[in-house]
Amino acid sequence: MVDQLLRIDGEVEQPLELSFHDFQMFDEEDQVKDVSRFHPTRQGDGITLNSILERVKPKPTGTYLTLHATADDFAASVPLEAVRDEGIVVYQLNGERLPVSKGGPIRFLIRDPAACRTDELDDCANVKFVDRIELTVGKGRDTRPEDEEQHESLHRAQQ
Ligand SMILES: Nc1nc2c(c(=O)[nH]1)N[C@H]1C(S)=C(S)[C@@H](COP(=O)(O)O)O[C@H]1N2
Ligand SMILES: [Mo]
């Protein structure tokens, strides 16, 4: 459906598709208001990754969270246990859809990421334009830069 912004599938009991309205309808306790409180350069409101996981029910085989951005063919894959309580899915800014300039319509954020390329849960895994979250058996697709040269050219391309 045209309205669906995010699909969550793979090793889950209950695949799920979410529209902008669906995000807004998550319970108050699942909502994370104003991510600039912990990421000063980033903006918007999100919901916790956990609230999505509760709905899709990962199977025991789903050990990695693989985040796909079709828009620029970017992907990152991080261990589920490590990211479970750290992940936020950002969907709105001032009550409107998160603009592409902020990584929208959907942007993944780790609450407290490590510096780029120092850990699996690093800043590079804060995937913008994410349209699919796949639970995978072990590490899935991951296009994060492998060296500083790749990393710099990726950042140059985004300006
Ligand atoms: N879709 C997508 N997401 C992405 C990237 C990208 O190239 N494409 N770059 C990553 C990298 S390497 C970093 S460091 C952060 C930068 O996020 P910022 O622009 O909000 O600082 O986004 C990450 N998310
Ligand atoms: Mo990065």
C-alpha cells in the first residue's frame, strides 16, 4: 500500500507494515519525544524499537536487526540483543512527516552510538530513509563504510 512507510519482516511471527498514522497511534509510553535531547544535531519524535518488536515477535532465529534504505541502497546489520533497548524509529517533526533532509520519512537512531567504525552499534548504523527492518539469521546486508576513505566519500556524497 502506498501509505506504508516501514515494513518489518524476516524472522518474525507477525510481519508488520506501518503508516504515518500507525506511528502516531502507538501508546504514549512508546513515544520518544524530541530526539535532540540526546542527539543535538538531529530532530524529531519517534517510537521505541521495543514497541515494534513486541508487535512482530522475533523468532529465536532472528538474531540481527538489518536496516534497509532502498532510496540510496544503504544497509546496516546490528546484533538484536545489543540494539533492542537502544533503538528509536523517528517518524515526525512538528507533527508532520519527517522530511528527507532529516533522514525521513523514517530514520533509525541509536540512543548512544559509538563513533563511526568503532563498534557494531556506531553512528553509521543510524540509517536514514529506512523502509524495511528485517530480522535476520546472523548478520545480514551491511554497506557501512569499511575504511576512512569510504566513509569520507559517503559523507561528501550526502552534502
Ligand atoms: N540511508 C543512509 N543512512 C545513513 C548513511 C547513508 O549514507 N545512507 N550514512 C550513515 C553514516 S556513515 C552516518 S555517520 C550517519 C550520519 O547521520 P547525520 O547526517 O544525521 O549526521 O548516517 C548514517 N545513515
Ligand atoms: Mo558514519
